[in-house]
Amino acid sequence: MTKEADTRSYRLINGVFYPEEASQLLLTLIEDKISFHKRNDWSRRERFGEVDRSSVQRVKELRQTKADLAALIAEAAAAGMKLTISGNIEITLTPE
């Protein structure tokens, strides 16, 4: 690996989904992220006796995103629409 930053992109989600499928896909992804941050906070509390403020904040943000997405998916379902979802992850490797 070089001493310069290296950025790579990966396509995680790309397709057209019925509302039920979109709900399962997106809300499961968000729940997994919430669980990840809750575990981080718990671990920090157990090991150091302090709150992981960034994880606590991120859980709040993710819960709001989950509520927003649930409302959007419900709207699509009520209108008989499908959802086109695309999601990429970008990872940058940087030297220490």
C-alpha cells in the first residue's frame, strides 16, 4: 500500500423494490447500525465507565432516519408505488 490516500467505492444496494422489500432491506440495515453503536456505547461504559457520546448521538440520528424511511415507505405503499434504491459505500484508506 502507498503512503497516499486510496479511495474505493462499492455498490451495496441497487434495484427497484416493492415497499415490503424496501422496508425489510433498509430498516434491517439501520437496526444493525443501531445495534453496532449501542454495543460500542455499552463496551465503553463497561471498560471505562464513560459514555461513548458519538455512538449515542449516532443512535439518535439513525432512529430519526428509520422513522423517516418508514414514513416514506408507508407513503409509497399507500400510493401503490415501488422504490428505486441505490446505495454505495466509499472507503478511503489513509496513512497514519
